[in-house]
Amino acid sequence: MSESMKYMRQGRLPHIWCPGCGHGTVTGALTRAIARLKLDKNKTIIVSGIGCSSRAPGYLDFDTLHTAHGRAIAFATGIKVAKPELKVIVLTGDGDCTAIGGNHFIHAARRNIDITTIVMNNNIYGMTSGQYSPMTPKGFLATTAPYGNVERSFDLSKLAIAAGATYVGRATTYHVQLLTDLIEKALLNKGFSVIEAVTQCPTYLGRKNKLGSAVDMLNWFKDGAVNVKAASALPPERLAGKFLIGELHAAPEPEFTEVYGNVVSQVQRKFDQFQGGVRGCEQNSD
């Protein structure tokens, strides 16, 4: 058995994702990154919301929470504040994270709380029959956009950076080694880390938009992605219609639970001093 498989709940396999879905690839990249870092199972918590991506914790042999739609980061924030010593990982999807969960996402980034959030971005709501999400490209078809999506999509990684995340990376399920490396770095970052894992949904996005098989969609990622290191040397016309992958942002800042803990300690000291003064007054009055 490989080292990474020790982090899987063997009795829950095989998984229920559609043939060709990339979510298993992302989950595998996470377990390999965890295995490299030798994270303690008893000190690692994995949280998800609702959606295809959010089924992943059911296959992972950790303490896990499968929470409400869009609320994974809110639950994870509560865990981290209560138990700052724990490693907290959120697995979420583009709809779960950027639609109903969008506000939690930007404020967790703003606070720079030490949570690693892996967003499995397949550009569609897969579990609930293929509605368009905030990440669905403009013009793409979906069950709720039968004539094409008229809304512009987020650039999730730019949104994370602008909101204050201190580590942001993007990779695809074609670029598996890069994805694993980025997740490992995100887990090491002390602050809010975001990995945008671009993954294929051949069942809904692929069929609706005639993108072909899962292999065709992986080749679509290969052809459309440009590593950020290579992009700096390319003229703008070579980057037209492409998207960047790699480490997009790394800028350490003070972490929320440490700063909050310092405030709590200051208040506790003042309270203890006050209590000591009260006891002294009571003894003098006696």
C-alpha cells in the first residue's frame, strides 16, 4: 500500500464520482501532499460543504465534517479558533465556495486565518444537474443557461489575492505533480491558503458544451494553461485566451488566531489584575 493510501478509508471505496471526473485526482493529490508532510491524523481536520467535491472527506481517514451548503469555511473557522493547534483543510467546489459561500471565503482571506482551502473548480454545479456557477465561462451552456451563460465569471485566484489570502496557487488535474506541490506549500503556509484545482466535469460541462471525453477535457487544460514562470517571458498575444497555473501569490502576514490569542491573553491579564485588586480590597476591609 502506498503511503498516501493510508489516509484513505478503504472500506468506502470505490468512490461514487462519475467516470472521468477529476475530483478523485484532486483528492489523491491532497493525500500525497499530506503523506509527504506526515501530518498527524489526530491533529488534522477536513471540512466540506455540499456538492460533488464535498463528498471527498467521506473517503479520507481523518476527523471530517460534511457541513451545510456554502458554510464549510464558517465551520472551519470555528474549529480553528477553538483549537488553533489543529491543521484545518477545507474541500469545496466552485459553486459551494464562490456562490452561497462567497462571503465566508473573502472574509476568511481578509482575516488570514490558518485554513487551507482547496477549491475543486469544474466550472459547473455537478451534483444538482449542471446549473451554471460563478465560475462558468461566459457563453457556456448549462441547464440554467440553455442559450449560453451571459454573466462574467470570477477569476477565483485573483479574488483570493485581493481579499487577503497569503498563499494562492492554481493547477489542473492534467498537471497533477504541480497540483500536489502547490497543496504541500499551501499546507505549510501559516495563514489563509487557496488552491484552485481546475478539474473536469465530462458529465455536465463536457456534454452540454461538446467538449468531448474526460481525456479531451484534460487536453483542453494542457493547451489552455501557461505556467506563471513561463508567462513572464511571453508576449501578450501568446497569452490571449490562456490561464495561468503555478504559485500565483505568496506573501506572509500575521495569522488571525495568533493575533486573536494575543488579545485574549491581554484581556485575561487585565481581568486577573482586576480580580486581584478586588480580593485585596476585600481583605483590607475585613
